[in-house]
Amino acid sequence: MTFLVPKRVDTPELLDEHDAPRADMERSLRDLRRFNRWAGGTSTYLRMVRRLAPAARIVIDLGAGTADLLDALPANVMTIAVDLNIKHLAYERNLSRALRVVADANHLPFRDGSADIVTSSHFFHHFEPDENAAILRGALRVARVGAMASDTQRNHLPLLFVRLLAILRLVGRITAYDAPASVLRGYTAKEARAVGEKTGAARFEVVTMMPFRFGLLLWK
């Protein structure tokens, strides 16, 4: 219902800062892993990958952080985690099989068609519509099959949920600030569709899933 959708507010997030205190940063990264595991991030990601390219064997993920989503893919898939923040990529690196690349999603250092698909999760909300369209066009250049972006839909209910977690002190200091900010920076499925129309993809689809998640799938 439209009254449940707050206005989009683009507020910078603390975890994006490169000088965040190490202990706070690591706690926030652990919070994000728990969100993925228990709040549907990992299951949504896996379902979207299967829908986009069930036979994918080389996957690049943008804004990958600790690469926990890539590590949920089958062991026979070659995975490459891309992030601008080397501290996020380095956290518990020894527990992950994904290759790490420090790079800007706007200037991907990969050859045309060098991966089967390029993905992202909880990365879409960091950018304005035209920026997202440009990033996805770059992703399509690198991909042989297509590209995907999944994220939380902007809605009052997930906003209330993450604020409650902060009140109960179930998340760290950075997450207590960033989680509500990320929901308010998020997109609706309709807004994601409008971005898909700007990418030049041969075909695209917006899929919604509980709890309040969407996937924007693009095929070349």
C-alpha cells in the first residue's frame, strides 16, 4: 500500500567511510552477515542467481563486503568479490574461497564477457537511479548472460524492524545508524523497474520476495 512507503532519503552510511573504527566496522560486518543468514538476504540472492543463470560458473559480485553471499554458491562456481573498501574484503579472508578485487563498480577492471553473471546485494540503494543504470550497463558489458541487483524494498515495516533492533541493542553502533538509513535510501519494485528500462538490457524482470525484497534481473 502506498501509505506504507516513505519518501526516499539519500543519507550517507557510516560503514561506507574508510576511517570507521575497526571494532565498530567488524561488528557491523558481522551484523550484515546475520541479516543475510536470518532475514532472507542469502536465500533471496541464491534464488535470484538461479533464476538469472542456473548454470553460471563464474560470478562477480559488486559491493561484496565479506563475500558471504558468494560463499553460499556451489563450490564449483568461481567467485570474485569486488568492493572499494579493502578492509571489508580483508575481514576473515581466510574463511572464504572467493577471490578479492578492490575496484570501483563504475569502472570494472574486467574484460568484456569475462564472467557468466555480475551480481550485487544490498548495494543498489547506495546510488541514484542514473548511477545504478550506469553500473548495471557496465555489469552487462562484463557478463555473458546478464546482471542482477537485489535489495530491500523501501517500506515502513522493515524500517520499524531495524529501528527495533537498535532500540534492543541487538546490533552494533554503526548498524543501528546504517540499517534505517539504508531502508530509507532504498527503492520500491516500481522504481527498480524504471532503472531497468535505462540499462539497455535485451530483457529485464523485477521479482519481489518476502520479506520486502526485490531482484532486478537483466539479460543481454
